[in-house]
Amino acid sequence: MVVDACEYPSAAWLTCDPGEKISVRKVFDNFSPHTHPLFYISSILPATVIVNMPSSEGYSAESQFSFSRTTPRVPMSPVEFENALSQALTSTTSMIRPAAAAYMNLPELDTMLVEGRGGSFSLDGRPVASPVGQQGSVLSGTLQLIFTSRPVFERWHKYFNGSRDFHFTLNARANISANHSLNAPAKSLHILPDCSVALCREGEKDISSGGNRLNTRKSDVGWRAFTGVVSSDWGISESSARRVLEAFGAEEVSPHIKKRLQKSLDKPSKSFFSSLGRIGVSSGEWQVDAPAWFPISFPLKKRNLRLSGADADRMAESRGLVLHRGLLSPREAAVFVAPFLEFYYHNKRTPMNHWLKKRVHWLTPS
């Protein structure tokens, strides 16, 4: 089950069968303990739960590590591998946590590590899927960390029972992981009600202080800048303004309405792009996650800047999978499919729902 922990949470139950087909089996709107009590959910709840948090409610990091072995000619055991990851995660968490606390404007004690995993391993510079059973002097890899605030963690972790296979991710982080391999340059933009969050992985040369290869920046303008103007100028509710913008983006309005909307949206568009420029979103191609009604292609057009909406069909196809999303549009399904693919691993010799990547749960708050 993937939970979209946005302003109005929803959830989807996804399955993947041996025919390499992902299916969205059921969608829960207005998802909360009050509307979907545990006794009801427990009858269908799968073992794995992924909470996809708004990018403004967390901080993600990627940092490379290396571990020197004292017995390079002895094949690495699972215990040695876990100990190496544990040491690397402990030191990296201590190094990254101050930046995470500063970004979320929290004390470090309330900055919770909610996800920690390793990937892109190599031994003596030789890439390996798993170092277990391999010989070598130096183990290298990339650690991926996600932090959030204590209230956010406790709200969701308590609800789903800590004994389950339970994971956190961030929206922009999930989009990068679903569309790009680890270490590849990537850019993701998450447009929220009152802010926008840009997550960028430029490459090795752009490693920032503290060793984090991901650059996270937040602007102070979100989609309410657009709905607020339409609602005010037209004297309609915010929900009606959303429907107007959806029709506007799909070019399903008359020329007269289109001209009137263009005039109304001129000022918020300039403010929006100005705020994006201040956080480094001024050129290149960016994968954008925004509400399905929000018109990404228009009016969001600017020279040298290309914004493309999250597309669940394209995400699944890039992994050689087929997606059955029911009545959801590709953009609506992406908020559930991207986190699923971030944690999903397919190996011909193992069951389809095999979660290979190492989860260091003993270092995750419980």
C-alpha cells in the first residue's frame, strides 16, 4: 500500500504479478484513521506500506562511503556487510542531520531518520550487485537517507504498526528514483499548495558540504498563487478554480475565457517563475509532480526551461513493466507508482515482490 500523505491524504493498494504487470487494485480517497479505521484496512493491508510524504516535510540525502577491509582475500560475509553499512550509516547520519534540521527548521533531536539504504556497491572499483561472497580490499557504495520531523513520523508510524514492512519516501525523491538510475543526473520539482521544492542531482562535481549529492531547495510560491487569483477575480471557490485551470491547461475553454485567464494568470506566473529562478530552476528539463488538475504545459512555459509532468505509464515502461492503473490518469497514478518503483526490485530468480535493497531498520527510530 502506498499512502500519499499530502494535504488531503489518499492511498492505493498496488500488486505486481509474475507477468510483470503492476495493478492499482483499489484507491482510498480522503485516507485517514477516521475514515478508514484499522479493523477495515487490516483485511486487505499488504505486508509493505510506503508513505510518500510531501517534499516540504522531509529532507533527502545521498552520500558515498568506503569501507576498508582487513581481510581482502576472504569473501565478504553477510555479517561483515551489515556491519560495514551500519558504520557508514551512523557516521553519514551524524554528518547530514544538521543540514536536514536546518532545512526543516527543527532541532536536531526532532529530526528523525526514517529511511536508510545502500546501493551502487563496488569492490576495489569493480561494480557488484551484492558484495557478499566477493573478495576485495575496499567496499564502496552510496547511502540514501531520508529525514522528517518527529510529528510526521509518529503520525504515520503509529498508525501502521512498526512491526510491518514500513518505509518513508519524499515525493520529489520518489520521482527521481523512478525515472533515473542511482548516480545519474536528475531534476525533480514538486509543486505544493504554498511552496515548491526542487531536488537536483547534478553529478559528482556538485557534491555540497556534508557530502550530500542531492541539492534540495524550497521556494515560497505554490499552486495556490494560481487558484487564489482565479478564485478572487472570478468570485468562485478554490475547488471551482481548480476545475477552471484544468480545463484551461487542456485547452477546453473558449477563446474569450482563455484570453481572460491569460490576463489573470500573468502576474502569478511571473511570481512563480521568479521564485523558481531563486532556487535554481531556470533551465534544463525538470520532472514535475503537481496535482493532476494543475496545467504544467500551459501557462508554465519559459525559455530554456522544460517542465514535464510525472507519467506513471512511462515510469513502468522504463522498467519493462506494464501498468494497469484503472480509472487514474498517468499523472494521478504517478504519485503511487513512483514510490512503488523506488522500492521495487525485479530479479528473474526471485519472486516479483522481492525487496532486495538493504534496510537498516536497527538504526531507524521505532
